[in-house]
Amino acid sequence: MTFDELFDQIQQGNLSKEEARRHFSLDWMETASRYILDINRGMRTNIPEIIYGEYKTLEQTIELTEKILEEHPRVVVSRSPFYKELDLHFKERFPVLWSVNATVIGEMPEAKGTVLVISAGSADHPVTYECEVILKAVGVRPVVFEDRGIAHPTRVLEAVKTGMEQDVSAVIVVAGMEGALAPFVASLVPLPVIGVPTSVGYGFRAKEAALTSMLASCSPNLTVVNIDGGLRAAVVAALIAKNR
């Protein structure tokens, strides 16, 4: 349970004083086999628990997920190669929103705030959808426009205009190649813009070009996460939106 959800439960009278005190106690460590879980991280940070699944076996991932779901309404599994298996294992008991890069198991929170997500090309879709999934998991409504690269700038203007009309609090720009979409979007909006460089591109230093370009941008409202870092961008944008 995140802090916002805990506060809502207290405000609505659904949690007693004793139950609420337990969530604020120091008894926040749980052990699953040899793994230590910080089960109250969400209450402190307002971010649901995230399991980094890239190097975990399916059995390890299921064990950790089951343990977290005993205490929390949802868990995010990031970069697990077993996203289809996780869907099959949990879908009879919990809602599952899965993707190649991030899977959410459990009930989604009520959306509070809105974030605009713009991608440069269809090759950026896995990271773009990761942003969308994580925004929903943290409790923010994503407004998503894909394949809006600056090869045809009017496509970008339409996306930015729609986002501003929907009163978004931040913008995530997902782009590979030379990453030029991010500073262009940042130059159009009075909002924090988070650039996500992707490992998409041709030839020499292709995997790094977008990162280098975004980091060197002169747009002062643009900040940048690491290559393919959709989860981190989404979490930061969501916290901006929820704390607005």
C-alpha cells in the first residue's frame, strides 16, 4: 500500500488506529527464502514495490511476488523474461497488466494527475509501453502518442497540443537515433520534460547517440534518464504529477 492509499483508507474510516500504526511501524522487513523484502517501501516513497526480474528465475520471481502481495495490492516486475509465465500464474487471482519490460500484478490505484508520453518511432514502443504501464501502476493517467518523430514536426505539435489541453503535469519523451525529439518538445512546453534515450539507431555508437545528444541539450527544462530507462522516467513523472 502506498502512502496515498493508506491516507485514503484512514480518511474513509476503513483502517483502525491500530492497523494504521502497524503500517508506520519499524516491522518492515520480511524474508522470503534468502531474500529480504522491504514491504513498507511503498508507504514511505509512494511507489509500489518493484522486483527487478532480469536475472531471477521464474520460481524466485513468483516467490517474491506472492510474498509482497500478502501485504500490498500490487507489485511491479521489471524486465523479467518470464512475463508470459507470470501472467499465466497470477491471472486467475489478480489483474495482470503485462509487457515485455514491465508487468503489474494486482489492482491498479485510482489515477490522480496526468502525464504526456511521446515517442519518436515505432521501434521505441517497448520502452514507451513500459512508461505507460508504470504510470498506471503508480496511479497517474498516461496520454500516449507514438511514432511522432521530428521527421514530420506537425505530428509532434499535435501531440503536445493535446497534452496541454489535458493539463498534463510533465512530459516523457522516448527517442532513439539522435534523440532530437526530446529537446524539441522541451522547447514547446512550460513543464518538466524527461528524456528517455533508447538503444535504437544506425552505425557508430548507435546505442549511445541519443543519450549523448539529450545530455548535451540546451533546453533547461529537459532532464535525462539512462538508456531504455522507461521505468525510472515514469516513476519520476508520476511523482511530479501526484505532488502537483
